[in-house]
Amino acid sequence: MWRMLRRASLLLFIASRMLANDVDKQQPLFIVADEVLMNTHTHITIYTGHVHAQQGTSHLTADKVITFKSNQNKMQKIIAYGKQAKYNTLPNDSKDPLYASADVLIFKPNENMIQLRGNGVLTQAQRKLTGEKIDYNTAAQTLYSAQHESSRTTIIIPPSD
């Protein structure tokens, strides 16, 4: 069991290196979950129950986290589920932390993409964006929010921006 948890921790560590800032990438990763199920044939790991991952200034909390790796052991996708799954980090060259929360958070490290689905909120400093469907490219620092059914996107930009 301990070996399985170590391997599962390594999987999430690899993924977090793609999303965390440069300093965080050098820090150890700590993961706490009630249960971990790893399938080495499908390269899918499921963390269930009060999942909390921390690496330096980057934090992820969710009810459930699923990681997907390629056959070459490269992280393809991380999906975090919960009643407002939460992620925060201190981006490179920024004094303001980035906060993201949604019913579902999808991380695509190869695309530098964080997707928020359902009750999405993206906040940095006094800037805030809410919407049902938000895509944020961490490398390009661009975002897209689409209308979903009857909801609309709301954005708050302070006067100094």
C-alpha cells in the first residue's frame, strides 16, 4: 500500500510541475486522500475523499481527483471534482496568487490549460471572472468564457487595470 501511495504521489508531482511556478517545481509534493486506486495498465489513478495536494505555493483541494497518463508515463490530464474544487498558486513573476474554483477543474499540462466547469470562479488580485465554462491558458495568460444555457459570464476589472 505504501509503495502504491508513493507511486501515486509521483504521478501528481509530475503533473503539478507543469502548472506550478518555477520555485514550486523544486519543492516536494504532499498529497492526502482517504483512498487511492492506481491502475498501472490504464495509467489512471483515482484519489477519493478529502483530497489535498500541496507543492510549494500551489494547492489543490477536491472530493475526488483523477489523473490520466500516456503509455509513456507523461501526464495528459488531471480532473478534480467537488463541491467547489479549489486550486491556487503563485504564478511566475506575480505577487498576486491565482485562485480557481469550480464543480470540476480540468488541468491539461501539455496545453498549459486549466478549465473550470460549473460555478467557475477565477480570481487574481481584484480581477474576478465567473462563469459556467472558463478556459485559462497559463502560458499565454489568456482566458475564454462561453455562455452556458441561461447563465452569462461576469468579469470584474478594477480601475487601475
